[in-house]
Amino acid sequence: MQMRRPGKGTIIAGGLAIFALAGAVLVYSGLRRGATADASPAPELLSEVPAGAPTLVYADLAAIRASAFYQQRPDRGPIALPDRDYADFVQSTGFDFEKDLDRVVIASWPSGLAPGKKQTILIADGRFDHRKIHDYAVRKGKLDRQEGHEVFLFPSDNLPSGNPASGNAPDGKTPGGKQEQKRWNSITFLNDRRIAIVEGASIAPLLDHPAENGPGGDPARDRAARVAGAAVFAITRVPPIPANYSPGGIQSAQLMNLARSVQWITLAARPEGNDLRVSLEGECLSAMDARQLQAALELFRMIGSAGLESSKTRQSMDPATLNVLETMLKTADVSASAERVRILVELTPDVLKLGGPRKTQ
């Protein structure tokens, strides 16, 4: 598996004008295709992944499916299967992530944040048919025994995610007899309802749980404790911005310095009644940077609101989308506390209309 990440300047400097909107749309896009009504605590599942990952993603899909917000989605039909390999996986194993996946945590060491240790580990809770997955592995991949665990090895292009992964098969041969550099992903059962997927042909990274070196030994997990009640969260350390980087032609030294001050980003969402509460937080180098970033965001909010008032924009934009954007810009709460800047948005069910067919005039 591989997680692609935008650069720091793209996340911050290029997106300040729609900071709140981007966070809200990102959460909605991930959840609209998704029991308990409240999100389950994340820490227990987080304990299954090794410490020290600069990027953590957690989703309680069972809580999302049970929420009033999700139940009001306009499209209640099954999602289209992303590719032929996944369709074959579903047919062969009976597993459908939209219905059978309850909770998932992803720990990632992207190349831009962890040079020399590119790695992704996923832990998932749900309903899995061990025998059917075993048979699928025999047909599509191979079985291995590692550290007392039965491990299913799949070529990365056959794994349901369809994403490229690293790791080479030790015994793959090409027709000419040369060693074939295949990419593999590993799947192993941790118990009847929990599986682990590891990027590469070995589950050794999953079992590598070095002791934390006191407080602050795992910065991403420490920040996860602040949003443990959320149904969904994503936490990432932000990579450095190159000295000559100017997204969208932006040449403002002050803006780029503010962007460079942001060290961590946390996105979290939690259903509350019929609504979805979304929080997007940036952690700066200093409290002064945080206050300046807050002021910049307020300025961009004013500019965005003024832009939505133009007749050209109102004529070209779908009325439902226009209404949602206006409401979000007006009601989003932008605050700063110590080194953190936070944008809080309450998404109403109206956001579910986004992306629907546009009415003709």
C-alpha cells in the first residue's frame, strides 16, 4: 500500500483561502461511501501499529454508518467496485468493506517524512472469512509462515486496494530464469475479527514495537489522544517547504514563512445528531505564528465570502453548493490557542447534496 501526500506548501500556502472548506470536503468525500451511535475510542486499535509513524489515520466506520448524518445520504445504493481485482476479491471471499469493515487504523512512514523507511501498516476490525481468504491467497498469491503467523502474500496489483507497494518476493522467477522483482503486500490475522496488512513481503515491521523513549516518544500518537473521541481523524507531520517553492505563483515571503511554521496537521470529524462536526488544526512553531495564521485565515474567509457574492459566481455555481459554501464560510469558527490554529465547522445534511445533478435554468 502507498499513501500519497501533498507537499507542505500545497497543504498550507496554496490552500489558506479554502482551509475550512478543504477539510470539510475531505472528510465528507471519505465518509459518504462508508452499530454504535458513538465513536469508539481509538487508542486500543492504535496500540497494534508500531510507534513513531509520522502519519496516522483512523476511521470508525461502524459509528459513521450508524450516524443520522450518514443515514441521510442521497445515494443509498452499493458503490461501484473500484477494479476487477477487488470485484474478484469480494466475490471470492464475501468481504465488502462498505458493510464488513468496522474500524481501521493506518500508520505510514512516507518517503518525504521518513527517508529510508517508506512503509505503511494497516490494522482493520470487521467480519472476515478466514477460510475464504486462505483459499483466495492460494489462488492469487501464496502462503508463508513468519514469526509464528500464517501470512498471505499478494502481488500488489492483486491486493484489493490496488495501490503499488514495496517488497520483493524471494523466489519469483521470470520466464528467462532471472530473479523477478515483484512487489508484494502481506496479510495476517491477529484474531478472528482483526487483520493486518503490511506493505512488503514481510510482517516484521508490524511486530517491531520498540519501547517509547518517555514522554513525546510518539508525537503522532500523543496528538491522537487529543481527538480520541472522533469517528475519523488524520494526523500528519508536515514535510519541509523547498526554499524556492511558490504554489500557484504565490510570491509572498510572509505567507510562505507562515506555511513553513506549520509542523503538524490534525483533521478530525465526529457525527453529532444530524450534523457532522469537523475540526482542522495546524500546529505552528510559536504562538505568534499561530495568531498570524489565524488572522490570515480570517482575511481569506472575507475574500472568499466576497467572491461568492459576485453575480458571475452565483450564476455559474449550483445553488445547493453555493448555499453550503456560504453557510460554512459564515459559521466556521477560527481560533488560536498557544501554538495551535483550529477551524471548526458544523456540516449540516445539506452538504450531502454536493455533487448531485445540477438544475438547469
